[in-house]
Amino acid sequence: MSKAVALPINLSVGTFDSYLNTVGQMPKLTPEHEKELAVLYREHGDLDAARELVLSNLRFVAHIARGYSGYGLPLADIMQEGNVGLMKAVKRFDPDVGVRLVSFAVHWIRAEIHEYVIKNWRIVKVATTKAQRKLFFNLRKSKKGLGWLSKDDAEAIAENLDVDLKIVYEMEERLDGRDMAFDMPANDSSEDSVSAPVSYLEQQEADPALLLENSDWKGHKEGLLSDALADLDERSQDILKSRWLSEKKATLHDLAARYSVSAERIRQLEKNAMKKLKAAVVLEA
């Protein structure tokens, strides 16, 4: 549904005022025409009718979206989410109930916007349950300033929303908290800077004894490989070095031309040399 009636208006281009001007020019529908279009879509799957229903109500989505401008999120994104809600409402709208589409769509528009705000207002989510989401939006409206709630205000909110007073205070702390970056900025070298959360994570491979052991073992294996390579005949050494150790690696055909043999013969010599290396390293390890 949402893909089939994709909107021809790009909210990322231009200003909010220009978008409002565009959607404001969309013709309003009479109740009769709106019902006719809704019936066409419901009964016959007429996507042009659904498209007209959506476009004619975009101004209403913009009006609702402006009420969420105080959350610090891009207004264009909020309106896009509201438009998704409008399209979902069109899909579920029953013209026989006797209400206008705009009245039916309010729930779907706000639901999509609420979901977007909750997911994106903070990196760490401030509300997860349905009750917390209700408190989140109502608490935002109830707070009259930037200061903390008074005891009377908190008790009034708890009573109006039928929640525990403790929950009101917990949500207020979440609203007034600030996000902290997981990593500190690269240029943050001040002495009184706060350590980021990443500073408290245990580095499992930072054990000095383990690092020294790994370094010694790596050097030991490299020595075994070097000794095993030296025990090979000159041609086998040259093939392995040319194929695996040189900066510009040779192909089988390059080496075949060098030794006047077939590429298959070079592949066999390489395979045999690899077996000898592996056997020597395993035996000494």
C-alpha cells in the first residue's frame, strides 16, 4: 500500500514552508467524494483513489507533525512518519461507518510519530512499555519549564495518569538526562574530562604474560618455517617464494615458462613443497 501510493513530494528538499505551500494546494475532498474514493479502493483496489485520499489529507499530517517539533528531531522525518500513518489509515478506513477519514486517521498518524520519537529521541531509549510511553508524552506536556517538578506537580501528574509517584520521578530523570558518547572525542585531552563508558570495558587480550607468550610463539613458528624452507631444493624454494612470498606474485604459467615445463607440473611441485613444509613445522612444533 505505502509503496503503491508513494508520495510525489520530497520532504528533504526545500523548506518546511514550501512543503506546507505544496500540500496546501491539494484540493480538499467533500464527504461524498471521499466516500466514493474509499469505496473504490476497498471494493476494487483502485490505487489512484487511495493516492487521492492520501494527498488530500497531507496538510492534516503536517499540522499534527508541527506539534512534535520540540523534541529536537528533523521535522521532515516526523512528517514522513505521519504520512506512513496516514497511508495505513487509508488502507483500513471503512467508509460505511460514517466518519471522515481525517478523524479516523488521527490515531494512526500519532502512533507512527510516537514510535519514531521514542526510538530516536535518545540513543538510550527513555520508554519501552506502553505505560512508560504514555507517561513520556504526557510528562513532556505537563512540565512548564526546564526546572524539576515540584512535589505537588508530580503528585498531580501521577494522579491524572494513574501511575505511581516513583515512576513519575524516574521518567523525569530520563527526560532531563543527557546522552554520553560511548567513545571520547579523539582530541579530548583535558585533565578533568569524564571517562567514557568504553574506558571501563575489560580488554580480554591485554594480559602482558599472554601478549609475550603469543609474541614468542609467533617468532618460534616463523623460525621453524624459515628452517623448513631452507631444507627444500632450490627450485622448490623459488616456486614457493615466487608464488607466496614475493610482493609481485608469479602465476603458474610464469613459472612454467621459467623452467620450461607445464603449468600442471609447477602446481605439482608447489603442492609437494607445501607438504614438506607442513610436515617439518608440525614435527618441530
